[in-house]
Amino acid sequence: MALHEHIRHTPILSASEAPIRMIGAFAESVGQATDLTQVGECILRILSEQLRLPKAAIWIREANGEYHLLASLGHRTLAALPASLPDNHALITGLSDRLHLLRYDQASSSPAGSAMISIQAAVCLPLRNKTQFLGLCALGPIGTECHLDEDTVIIAETVARIACNTLDHHLAQDDLRRSSTLMRRTDRLRSLEIMAGGFAHEIRNPLTSIKTFIQLAPQRQQDPVFIREFSQVAIEDVHRIERLLHEILDYASYMTPQPSDVDLNELVTSCLGFVSSTASHRGIRLHTTLAPQLPTLSLDRQQIKQVLLNLLLNALDAMPNGNGVIQIRTRVLPQAGRTAWVQLEVEDEGCGIAPDHLEHIFDPFFTTKHTNSASDGSGLGLTTAHQIVREHGGTLLVESRVGAGSTFSVNLPAPDARTTVSAARE
């Protein structure tokens, strides 16, 4: 019993309590950083304090293989620091296989030591996870009296290992964002192809009326009724072409998400104009049932247009033999005690999707178009559409029967059901 009492009252880890608390605080701080730059600044601050070196910089590996300057500390100007280091730089090659801190006084005669002189680094720390070299931290300047006893080095290397876990996470997130952006761009290019065909069809009629007016105007210039009425028609057709140009150019150049109040019915009508010629050519009818008094939605117009165009194109592709109907519907989905949702449905009479394929329908690069449609598919369209709808707080669902067709339902929350818009005319 006396021994137990002795253990209970003996201070635990008293000698190392400060560094343990410091490492814990660092882990918490770096874990709360929202981006790579904040992570880099946090790493430099703690290492500078622990090693008593006032100047610090961190370089991190990029997708192209170079190492870019992520953050710096204590430098009045960045001119003395290279903005990037190639993968064959002496510091990179000298540190990539190391697990421990490198001091200038231990490497002064090596290529890495010469490279440390160029950036006035007294100490360099490799940053690596289990499989790859992520980058490096350099602290200095050379000649500064620093505190490098064994315990301090261990603490600095522990900080570096903790930092690598966080850096690895943020780098993976950046890769995921880049992949997502690439997927969206790929799908948008496919949508633009069909929009260009729809645009050519849509402007044919207004161009014909404008051309007719220009041809007849010299002969009928004394006819005030003709001039007045045809000039009004020509002006309206010019405005129609301008609107179409604005739609396709805005869609083509759009990159940054821009939420705004959107009339979903109007957006449906706008998209149908771009696919109607393709549907007509294949003998497919587009039938709309748009709910009146639909709540206004807060959406990124171009992203939701991308979703709708993708669903319409998929519906067309699912009916390679034509002679069918694609139903497009909007409706309000009441939620008991909650804000209403709005649903957009696209239903085709195509070949349908096999049950064992349904669970993979939103997976990247999964496609069945080589077996059931008139065109090849990249397998990115539905993945992109699914992600966009989720980012809007909604859901994208599918029901399908082989040989009978498929129905895709986009459910979106309405932020204020009191604000409504009327159904657009067909």
C-alpha cells in the first residue's frame, strides 16, 4: 500500500512536461489550420522558437515535381529565397533520403552544404511521410547561435513528423480538388459540344428573318408598315441571338462558383433550347411539366445547368433508336415542419440500367454507354453532377428498369419557400 501511495503522489513527467505540452499545442494548432499556407507558417513559428533561429522557410512538393516556397519567417524580402527548387536541386537530393535534421557545420563541404550557404540555412529538416519526400524546412542564418542539444533536435524532428501528417492530408485534399476540377471541365466540354449544335439550330430562324429584311428593305423602303414591322422583328431576333451568345459564352468561361437566386423553370427552358435540335433530329420529343409558383432557389446557375444538360444528354443517349419521349418535370416536395424542397426530374424511355450497375452509376469513369447508347461516354458526367448537387445540399437519385427507361431526380432545398416564381411557358 505504501508503494502505491508513493506512485500516486509522485509528479509524472515533470522534467519533460513543458516540451510535451508544447508538442500537444502544436499538434492542435496545425490540425486546425485551414490551408497549406497556414500549416507552413505554424511549422516555421514553432521550429524557429525551439531552435532559436530567427529566419525560416519551407518548400513543398508540387504536382509538376518542383518544390515551391510555401511560407517564410523573419525575411524582410523574399528576393534571397528561390520561389521554387527543382527536383535535382542539391538540397532536395541531399535531404530526400534523410530521416534526421541536417546541420551546416556537418555538411559544409558537400553540395547540400553549398546549397545551404545560398539560402543562409544553418539547419535543414526533411519533411517526409512513409512513402515520399514532401519538402523541407530551412532555418538560419548561418552563424547564429542556436540551441541544438539532443533533446532539442528530437523535439524538432518530432514536430516535423507531426507536420508531415498534416501536410500529407492537405496535399491529398488539393489533389482531390484538382481532380474534381478536371472532371468538371471534361464534362463541360462535352456539354459545350451539344450546346454549340443547339446554338447553330436556334439562330438559324432569326438569321433568316434578318437576312430577309435586309434583302427586301431597299425595295420596300417606301413602305412604312413593312419597315416598322420587319425592323421590330429583326431587332427582337438580334436580341434573341445576343441572349443565346451570352448563355453559351457564360457557360464556356465560367469557373468560380457564384450562387444567386435562380428560377429553376427558366433554367430548364434555357437548357432545352440547346438540346431540342438533337432530340428532333433523332425523333425524340421533349415534354415539360413545370410546376407553377416554384420557390426561388439559391444556386450556382452554371453548375446546375451543367447537371441538367448532363441528364438531358444521357437521356438522349439512352434512346439511340429515337421515337420516344423525355419527360422533364419540376415540382415542390413539401417537408413536414421543414422548408420545402424542389425536385427536378428527367425521365427517359430508353434501355434502362441493369440493377448491378445502379450502385456504381455515380462512380468516376463508370459508364455503360458502349453497350446501350449511340455515343461513347467518359464516365465523368454523372459523377460531376452528383458532386455538384451534393455541394448544393441536395440529392441526386436514380430509378431504372431495364427496357423501360430511367428517371433521375434532383432534389434541392429551397431557402425561402415564400419567394416564388411562375412556371415558364413551354
